[in-house]
Amino acid sequence: MPTAYITAPPDEAADIAELLVEERLAACVNRFPCSSVYRWDGEVHRDDEVVLLAKTTEGAYDRLVERVEESHPYDVPCIERFEEFDALDSFGEWREDAVE
């Protein structure tokens, strides 16, 4: 099962998380703050961000990515995919039921 790793500005992260769960693209989205250092337009930037871990399914992953790209304020949002290989069966079943 895939998990999407997404970073977002603090004032937008809660809305993105809510959107993904409300639209049943993710069963759950965990949020936690982070400090990011990155290069953009030839300059080094330092920003506070929020990491979103969106638990989704194989069938919904591409739609989740499209929805994040549509709703995210960044020109190039960070969306990375991680595969879970050892989750509890009951968690996997819950995730499948929660995501359309």
C-alpha cells in the first residue's frame, strides 16, 4: 500500500489533509511540522513547512497526486511515494474500506 509524503506551508496543510480525507483519496493524513532548506530559482530558502503522510491505496494514488497538484499553492509541490510492506492486516483492511 502506498503512502504519499507531501510538504505544504503551515497555513495550507490542514486544508489539504482535510480535502484528501473528505474526498476519500486518503484514509488518514498525519501532519507534523518541519523546517526545510531548499534551492528555488537559484537561491537557498529556509521555510517552516508541514509534512503530510497520506495513507492511500494503489487505486487512489494517482487521483490523490492530481488533487494535491490542483489544490497545492506551490508551483512544484513535493509529493513522494513510499510503499508499505509490513502493515497490520487490520490496518490495510481499514484503509481499503476508507478510500474509494
